[in-house]
Amino acid sequence: MTSAIIAVIFLFIGLFLQKQDSFPLEKVSKWVNFYLFNLVLPALALLYIPNINPGWDLLLPISAAWFTFFLSWLIFGTLGKLLKWDAATTGCLVVVSGLANTSFLGFPVIEGLLGNEGLPIALLIDQGGSFLLVSSVAILVASLYSHQESDLRKIPLKILSFPPFLFLLLTLAMSLLGWKTPEFILPLASMIAKTMVPVSIFAIGMRFSVDFESLRSSHFWLGIGYRLVLAPALVWLIYRNFNSMDEITFKTTVLESGMAPMITGSLVAIQYGLRPKLAALLSGLGIPISIVTVIIWYFFLK
């Protein structure tokens, strides 16, 4: 309960500060993102990943992120042709609705609903799924629909130079070899990891905005409907054949599949000129809507 109260407080602090003209929003957002990506995610990896028992079954939750992204491309690509959408609208829905907010939103929600036991799986889904997608395939899709050229040769280097991904590889190797994180690192990693919820919620608060005019668009509701309802429903329907529905891995996979559209995905769409207002609204307003739908999914899974 205390964590929930702290999260709400930091959300409102972020909402308040973004409205202050004198507040350096872009600079603070940059430093908050740096802290989350370069310190918090590596700390979480060191705390939890080495304790996972390695197995091929771990590829299942990671594959869910890839499955829902390519399904988004198939569905919205087909709808775009049938309904004669412009390329920017189709590309926006493919990229933004195809990626779930599995880290900034997913981590605190999974921790709150399933406890620390679900965090290692959430980390794998985010780093092996969402992050790899937004750093590679999503950029390719965005460049195709915006008709902009992108230097695809730089993508592997970008992925390999990203600290959270490097720590994911390191900790996965530790898990495979049976090595544990050194005891002297655990207190510091634990202290940093505890800041995940308030700082990530604060980051969301600084970026959240509502464009009520765009709410009338059927594109918004199609994108939200896919991300929050159809994607987790299909993951539940298909992946229950490979996991026991009582397992924490299965529950985490379904819940992560139903998180709001990914903020970083919306930034990619904005960068490539793919309906910026729609992209921002999907990731921004998708957050409070997804809180309700994820809780519904949680009770459904129970």
C-alpha cells in the first residue's frame, strides 16, 4: 500500500512540474531516462536474472513481445490498405500499438500485482523483446512508412552499446554458468532497484498529456483496443498451451502483453513523422486506461 501511495505522489509531482514554464522538462527527462536505463535496469538485472533457472521455456515470454509486434504489423498493415489510410497513420499504429510499455509501466505494475517473483520474467520480456524490437525492427518499419532512409548497419552497434542489454547478456551468462551476483554488490543494487517505481512513474507523469480532439479518432481506439485487449487475449489463448496457467511466467507474460503502448515506441513514431499527436496520445492516455484493463486481466488470470 505504501508503494502505491508513493507512486501516486510521484505521478502528480511529474504532472505538476510539466506544467511549470520555468521547469527544464527536456533536460530533467533526459537525466531521468539516463538514470532508469543505465542504473536501475542493470541493477534489476544483477538482482534477479542470475537467480533464474535457465531453460528453453524462458524464450516463450520473450517471444510474446515479438509475436504481438508482428501481429500488429499484419493487422494494421491490412486495415490500412482496406480502409485506405495514409502511410503515416498505418505506420504509427504498427509501431506504437505493436510495442508494450514493459519497463517504466510494466515493472512497477508486475511488482505490485505479482511481487518480486515476476520481475525476472518482466526483465526478459522487456530487454529480449520490447527493447530489441524498438531498437531494430520498429525503426525499420517507421522508416518504411515515412519513406525515410535509415542506416540499418548502425542498429546492431546501437543495441550492443546499450548498458541494460549488456547487463542482460552478462546476467544471463551468469545464470547459465550458475554464478550468483557478488554479495558486496547486492546492497547497492537493491537500493537502486527500490527507486524504480517512483522514478519511472515520475517519468510517465512528466510526459503525460491528453489531446481531447484526437480522442474522437477511431485510429486511437483501434490502437488502444489492440494493445490492451486483443494482444493479451491472443497471448493468453495461445501461450496457455505451453505454460501452466497458474505459473508466474504465464501470468507475467499475459500482463506484460496488455500494458499501455511503449513510450519509446511513440518517440520513434514522432521522430519519423508518423502522426505525432496520435503517437503521443496512445502512449500517454494508454497508461491510465491500461491500469484498469491490466487489473481486469489480473483478476481474470486468478
